[in-house]
Amino acid sequence: MNFKVQHYRGEPVLTWWEGYYGSRGLDEYVILDSSYKEITRIHPGNGYHEGDHHEFLISPQDTALITIYNAVSWDLTPVGGPKESVAWQGIVQEVDIESGEVLFEWHSLDHVGLEESFSKPSEGPLPGIDYFHINSIDVDHDDNLLVSARRTSTVYKIDRKTSAVIWRLGGKKSDFEMGPGTRFANQHDSRRQPDGTITIFDNGTTVFENGYHKSVEESRAIVLELDEEKMTASLVREYTHPRKLFADTGGSVQVLPNGNVFVGWGSEPVFSEFSKDGELLFDATFPPKDASYRAFRFPWSGRPSEELAVAVEAGSGDELKVYASWNGATQVATWEVLAGQSPDQLASLGSLARSGFETAMLVRTAKPYLAVRAKDSSGEVLGTTESVKL
């Protein structure tokens, strides 16, 4: 889950969460360098064994911000449940990537009451009440944290030193006056943008507005402007899909460097790119009944440490079909086929532009040895396969 490009120690890296639902101690946060070598695996600390898949963010301080779901024995009678039950709280941990030391820890039950939740006991797959359902963490411009909680339909700003809630955006106890179109529900992926706006994937359904509930069954990506002096929130832009998609779970909003907006539609197996003013530029889908928790678009330059691969299939006469690939190499523009009397005496038979993961090339040669070279767009040799004896 959460496979994406981040930066660690100034270098681009690939990161993700991997694990098994219901496991103990098998959940890990993985970092790979640009040659696909593993840098490290991160685990939650302070006795917690089950790191959650909802967030793995490398902070500007090169620490890891992760989410944990934790069941706590709790009296649920104030929200219509049994006295002896459990409440599932959201935990934020900031972990030193190198040492594994926990630098900061925040517990939702210490700061957010059950009455803020729109959930009822025994709703969903978890026993008791999943009242908070943390699903994203972001670092604000002042280095404090923005935490999204699906079940309260609220984004919380958290003081990174004292753990206090600085403000609430949305939900039942919003500290902001929510302007027209700003109310969101069951949201995901709250992020502060460089221009000061906040982007949110608004899943929709029950919205609490002006003291009433209303149903909004179309998901959208929204951009909000916050006036933190007047404590008002206004809608800058929204992005909806032409097919009026409703994503019950998941979803993400990524503002690209050129101002375009890349949206992952969560449980709807769709990912789209919009221009800043809302024109749909790109739209793709996964196979039916599949989905992606989030979707991203990143530049990535990978140079694998593993060797290039070549396979040769004999045809009629001296005709050969040559297959070439290099898993993870992003700079390959052309493949050049070489043949000769010995592995050390090879001459070019010609080149072909790379086409997809594996490129197939038809050549003719009676020479006993063959190899393939990978070249970039400027013609520089990136690597050469081992010679194949025909």
C-alpha cells in the first residue's frame, strides 16, 4: 500500500507499507534507493507491533510519520454502546528512520472525544467503535501536523511539541466557519500545499451542515483556502469525474509541479489528471473489482543493480527473435543487438526503439554469439547483457 516516490537524505526513494491484516509485528515500512536496493525497514515503536497502511510519510526532517490503530477498553454508553467495550483510537508516531527511536506520539483518545464521531458502535468490521479512523498525516508549513480522521469528518492541526489540538477543520466542532461547498465527509489525504491552500479527497455521503445531515453521493477533490485569523474556510476549486464517481473508501489528491491535479478515486478503480481549471486531461482504470488506495504521478529515474535480461528464439534459417528487458531501468531508449564469432568480438546488427517492458527484435545472423546493449536517448551505453551462445 502507499507505493510512491519520496525523498530521504536529499535523494529520491521508493517507499511503501507491506504487511498482513491482523498480523502482529509483520507490518513494515520499506525504503528503496534508485537502484532498487533496500535502505531500511521501519517498524512502530513503544511496544506497538501493528503499523497501519494508511500513512507512511518521510518528513522534511528525514523522520517517518506513521499511523497505528489501537483498541482501548472503553465505556461506550455515552454513544449508545455497552459499558464494557473498546474504542479504536488513532495513533501518530514519528520515528527516527536510522535508529528506530520514537520521537513523538499522539493518541486521539487523549484529545478527541467519542461524541465527535459520526460512527456508531459495531458499525464496520472492527468490534466496539472505530470512532476516529486516522487516514493521513501531513507536515504543515510551521512543522506542526495535519491529521485526517474519516469517522469524525475532521482535519485536526496538532502541535508537534505539546500534542494539543490547535484547530479543527470540518466535522461537528469545526473551529472554522465553513463557507459554501467546503463541508466534506469521510475524507482522505489532507495536504497543505505550497501556496497555503489545503487539498482534501472528499469521499462524500453524510455531511453535517448547519445542524443537519445531508447525503452527497459523489466524491470530489477539493482545494480550500483557510483564513486562520478570521477562522473561515472557503472553496477555491473542486474536481469531479464526468461519470460522477462515488468512492466509498480511499482516494488521494496530488497537485503536480505544473499546477495540474492528479486524483486517485480510491475504491473506484480510476485515476485521473485535471488541468488547474478542471479540464480532464487523462483518465485510466484498473480492471473491474480492483482498486488502489491512493494514486500518484512522479518523475522517477531508476538504474537497477541487477543485470539486463536477454532471450533468443530460433526461427527459420538464420532468423532469430531476440527479447530484451531490464526490470526497473527507466532511461533505456533503444536496444542494440550484437553478434560475433566470440564473446569478445561482437559487431552491431542494428538497433530498435524500446517498446514496453520487453522489446522483441527480429535479426538474421549465422554468428555463434549474441548480446544486447541498452542505450539512453543520447546514445550512451547503459549496460550490456552477457553473451548468449546460439
